[in-house]
Amino acid sequence: FGWNTSTALYDPASRTFTEGGDLSAARTLHTATWLESGKVLVVGGYATPSPPSNAELHEPLADAFSPAAVMVQAHREHTATLLQDGRVLVAAGESFGVAELYDPADGMFERTGNPVYARSWGTATLLVNGDVLLVGGYGWSAADTTWRVLATAEVFDPVAGEFSETGTLAFARSRHVAAPLLDGRILVVGGMSADGVYLASAEIYDPGTASFTVTGGLTSARTGDTATPLPNGKVLIAGGIN
């Protein structure tokens, strides 16, 4: 058992995986974000030998990784979201509430506004208007000055570089998944409750009303799964722990 540097490339035409180039650092609980250039930005996580404040880039033509700029703050269990202007928002996770932006134009990370809540194991989803919705997770509650599973949500405005609080979840949840729907709303599914129970509940965030509404639940409660939007407007929920 251990972290590794290996990668694999999937070819949908032949339905096969082939071995890819090695990461420069073995890491886990990191993120990988596709950039408009076709490169992939790998950020943070628990890494060795490099610290989690290091990032790297994958060049698809050469199938090789190279070091990227050092982040402002180490991140793990975080989110990384490609913005409409090509930058990447790195937020949440065990980063002491620090958020930063990666700009492919100069290859640098720079600090942006602080999230309203320090949170890890939450989700970050791009909205139609270019803002980013951060939902739930495990974080610090200023109301009762303790760490807890959150029902809070907030929105990041990339133009202003600021976070602002938005509607509240019906159910506090951590390690859940979220996916955009064709009409611009966001589906939030499953996860783990404050008392450690796996959740089957789901709810939908409406950017127009800045509110969450409970919708039909999963047939099987789960956490640590994936949510993938399909071309027909449905969302595939797969795997996880139950």
C-alpha cells in the first residue's frame, strides 16, 4: 500500500487503458483539471517527495509531466474548477480557508478572496453565469465555534474575486457529489451526515432563487461516489461506499 506516480490513458475507440507518463511526485487526494490548452493541471494532495504546495502540468502530446508554479498555500481534499476565462479556482480543503487562482497565461498562482467558510470534502461546481458554487463539506462553523459537517453554501464571483453566502442545504452533508443540469441548476447528491450516516437524499440548487429544494432520493445511500452529466440531461451516479 502506498501512493504512486503512475498514470493511465483511456482510449474510448478501443476501450482500453495504456500506461501513461509518471507524475513527478507520488500523491493522493489531489485534483486534475483540464485546461483550454489541452494540458492538465495537477494540484496538491498528500504528496511525496514534493510538498502538497507543488503543482505539475501534463503535456498530452509528449505524455509527460513537468513542475508548475508553487501554490500560495498547500491544498488537499480541495476543489479545482476551470473558470470561463481559462483560469482555475483552487479552494476549500485543508488549506486554512485560503483560495487561489491559477492563470495559464503566466503559469502562476495568486491568492484571491477568502471563502466564507473553511471547508474540506465539499463540492465546487461552475454555474452558467461563470460563478462557482461551493456546497457543504466538513468545516469550521463560526456560529458555535466548532468543526462540523456543513449545510452552508457560497458562491465565488471570479470578476470581483469574492465569495458570498447563498442558500442553505436541507441536509448537512460531506463527501457528497454535485453535477450541473442542462437548465443551469445544480444537483447535489448523497454524502455523509453529521452523525456519520450515509445519505440517500438529494437536492437541487437554483441560481435564480439562490435556494436548495429536496428532490427524489437515491435508491442506495452512498458517499465517495461520482456524478457525471450525460448528453441526454440525466446524471450518472456511480460507485462509492455504503
